[in-house]
Amino acid sequence: MAGAMKKGGLSVCCPAGDSFERVAVILSMFRDVADEIVCCTNSAPAEIVYEALGGVADRIIHYQWRPDFSLDQVLPWVYEQCSHDWLFVVHNDEVPSQALLAALPDLRSSELFGHVTTRRWVYGDDSHWLNEYPWEPDFQLRMLRNDRASLQFQRRTIHGGSLPTVPYRRHLDLPLYHLDNLVNGGEARRRKVQDLDAFAPRIPLADGRSISDIYYQPERYSTRLPAAVPTEDVPSIRRVLASGGPKEDRHPVAATGVGHRARLTTATADEVFSRWPGRPLADSDYLGTVRLTESPLSSLRDLSKFFSGEQRILVVEIVNTGTGTWDCDGRGAELYLASRWLCEDDRGLPPIEGPRVVLPSYVHPGERDLLLLPIQAPGEPGEYLLEVDLLHEHVRWFGCGTRLSVSVSAGAFLDGGPAASGAAEL
């Protein structure tokens, strides 16, 4: 985190890879309602970025980019650069409506955790937008509490990253205007389709068509006349569009104050990537211990003997002895406590995996947590190894778990004890 959280304030942040003069105009529109403006950039030399944004931003972080990055993987790190307890995210091709700017001061006094705005895709000219599916509705969670406990991430496939989510959010008709169709020509947008499909080929819409193919080529797929942009928002759109034109036509951007200059810092690609919950883990991150406790709940019965199909709940202690934090699953890390039954005799049965339990909170190096793990014995009697371990979904088992030899015998399990098959009928 950038520093001590400042209560009641609003940070506006922009992950701007390029188009810095346009970004400066966009961010200047937030200057009267933001307590802090943060811009994270990666493409141009730092001095060029600073020349364009130094008079409007409070902080500029120049970070290294990697070819395997997607914007969604960068956003968790971007959020952590903000120092106020509310943040609003705007991209380098989006223009806030006057209604949105007017509402921001009141929105940050809300008891909710987030506000979802609608994004409108400007198309054809600077005063019309695509009021048809799939461009409308395009809901975007852009204003949210800068709170690590409530801010989570949902894995997504379009950009190969994850989307932020918070509980207790409200959808509002306070538009952001998306200028992608005006600032990028058809060829640039077709290349964008290819890049997105490289991450997730042909992700379908509800009607089966490709999301990226449709979104970025409205000239091929739009069927309705665009709707008019409200009159009060057209000047802002035109001002942003003019910022990328010839110098004599550009609108000047006022600095935030006399002598104001942004603070410039740098970040490595490893620093950025380390904040993405879905990142691959290092070998040292898989170090830990998984231990069955002596809780009465776990020891209702001798764990070396089960009846076929018998269900129990184990109280399991996990301890992080590695170098990295085990992220909770709500942030998209896909780390679980799990079990599997391994056949110990000569039947050659494949492992039988049991239910999985998500990590309900972060487990930092040196920390421990207690989790309840439901297990169910195999239906076929025999000799088994019951393994309880941590699992990184689609990657590997941690290999730090506990193994127990278990004899599974035939018979029903009723009211705390075994019973003959006919006893259930009494």
C-alpha cells in the first residue's frame, strides 16, 4: 500500500500505458473532486510521462511491463498505489459524464463497498453512442473502497486476469464515455481482437458470438442508430479528442496549483506481478505444514477405521512456513485445503478426491489458521491412505500434508455407531 490510509478521501487512479496528453486532460476533469490523482504508466520514458502529467497528477509510478502481462493482472497493484479509502479507476480512453463528476463527493460517504457505473461506447462521431447489445449495458465497478479485506477478484478469461469485486455494491446510471472507436482505427481494433483472442480464443456472448470480435468492430455488427450523448457531456468528449491532435488545436491542461509537481517513483515488473492473486507461486511459497488437531470433533472415532461412505469433519491446522502469502480464494488465488484417498492394496484404483475448502483469509509467512474439512470415505471397502493437504488448483498439491492409513469396511453408519444392514429398518 502507498502509505497510511486517509479516511474519507478519494483517490482517482489511471493505469495509462500511453496517450499521456489525452490522459492529462481526462485526469484534470477529476481535479476538483479528487483528493489524490495517481497515474501508473509503463511504455514511454519516465521524463516524457512526467512532462505530460506532472502538473495534474499527485503521484506517477513508472513500472516495467512484461510481454505476458494483461491489464487485469496489473490492476491489483495499481489499486495498492492509492492512499485514500475510496478509489475511482479511469482508463486512458474514457471521459467522465458531468453527472458522474457531480455525484462523486456524495458517493464516498456511502455505507456500501462499491458503486457500479455504466460505460457508453461513443461511435460514429463525438456526440453519439451505441445503445444496443452487447455494448449496452456495459456495467463497470469503478468506484470501490480501498479495503484489502473486502476487495476481491474474480478470475476472468477475456484478458487472462481477474476482475475486482466487492460485496454490497450499487448500480448507478452515471456514465463513463468510452472513446476506443474514435481514437483507434479499424486496423488497430482488429489487432486488439487478435491480442484478446490469444488470451482466451472466441469467448462467446449470450448469443454465441465472440465478445472481442463484436465489441471492437461495431462498424461490422451494429444494427441500430446510435443514441445522442447528452448536450452537457459533448464538450468534455471533444476536449479529450482534441488533446491528441495537432499542437495548435490542443486544449491546455491547468496544473493543480502554483509550483505543483507530481512525485515520480518506479516499480519493477516483479513488484507489479507479485500483487496479482492468480500469479504462479515460487517453490518457496509452497512450504508449510498441515496437521490434524486433537479437537473432539476430529476424534469422535478412531481415524484409522471408517465405514464405506462414512462422512466426518476434521479440524485441520495449516501453518505457512514459506516466503510468500497464501492469498484467500475470494481474491482469485485458487488455494484450497483438500483431501484424497489413495488405494494401498493391489486394486490399482485412481485417487479419490474429496471436497475442497477455500482459504477464508490471508495466511502470511509464520501465520496459522484452523479450518473445518469435510471428508467422506470411499464406497468400496479396502485399505487406503487418506491424505490431507493444500492444493493450488490446476498447478500442484503443496506436498506438506498429513497421511493416515485407513481401513474402510462395509456397513452402515447410524447415530454414532456401526449397524447391520437390517438395523436401519428397525
